[in-house]
Amino acid sequence: MSWDDPQRFLTKDDGLPKTPAKGRWRDAIQGARDKGPKFGNYSGWRVGNLLKTMDAVLVRDRPEAAIIMIGTNDISGNRVPAGYRAGLESVIAKCLKAHCVPILNTIPPRRGHDAAVKEINQIIRALSLEHNLPLADFHAACLRARPGNTWDGTIISKDGVHPSGGKTNLYSEVNLKTSGYALRNWVNFLVLRRLHFRVFEHLPE
């Protein structure tokens, strides 16, 4: 999202500007490429790991919004842990207390974990509605792009877990069926763009 100019892939007029009033999206979107525990994310993390680190990030960086995708590793045992929902609610509460809008992401399909993926995404969608939060429905986008199980080995990599790489900042229709990370970026960009104009810049509906 912050690599180049994603607005060039906006083909329909939805009444919103394509770019921020000041600068470019790469100037408006900060932290999209930050990786590591000091930024509140890391490979293999579960909701408990996020809760232990996010306070420092919120205090230091004071973000207006944060993309929250957590749950794929929580269901490694092919079930949703009992404390997951309460943990995600704590993540939401911490963000809101810090005046940060959490953009909840559903988790993508995971090979051999259909029931657990469905259950955890029901929790994520429900909390989005209950707290009136923006939702980036990455799971639904994956199934639209690759129906049935055709996501396996295409937009989800050969390990059956992680989104696939490739041209992650190319948001053409063809590439969104090929690169899982491009699809994830695009889904979040669309939500963040709407949040930017409707909430942060207060443009009327």
C-alpha cells in the first residue's frame, strides 16, 4: 500500500477522492512495511503475543489506525482456543483507548482447517459489528478470487498457510488471483481509503 500509487487501480468512481488531500498514499500510510516485535507483529504470533507488545507500539507511534490480523496461528491445533475472543476484544479495547481505529481482518483459508477458520472468522466478523469497526474481509476476498479450494497453491502458498508472494503491489485483476499478499494489501487499502476520507478527513456521505 505504501510502496507506490495504488489509486491507479481504482477503476470506478465511488464519490471519494483517489488520493489524499495532501501528498500521496505512500506519505499518508505509515508503518505498512514495519516487521518485528517492536512493531507489534511477528511470524508465528498468536493473540497473546500481540497483547504483550502492542501497548508500547500504541504509545510510541500513536497510530490513527492499525491493521489487525491475528488468528491463523491460534488455530494451529485445528480449533479456536477458549481465550481467543476475549483476547481479540482486549486488542480492540487497547486500540480504542489509544484513539486508534482497529481494522479487523478475517484470516485467509488454511489447508485442512476449514471448520476452525470458519469459526474464528465468525468471531472476527461479530466483533466488527458489535464494536462498529471497519472490517477487511480477506477470507471472502480469497474465495471470490479463487472459489472452492482453488486458493490452495495460488493465492495461498504451497505450505497451505501463508498468502503467496510475487508482485505484491500490483493490483490488477489477474494479479489479485495470483498473489495473496497483493490481494491482502488491496482489500486493506480499500478499507483504509474509506476510513481516511470518511473519518479522518470527515468527508460527507
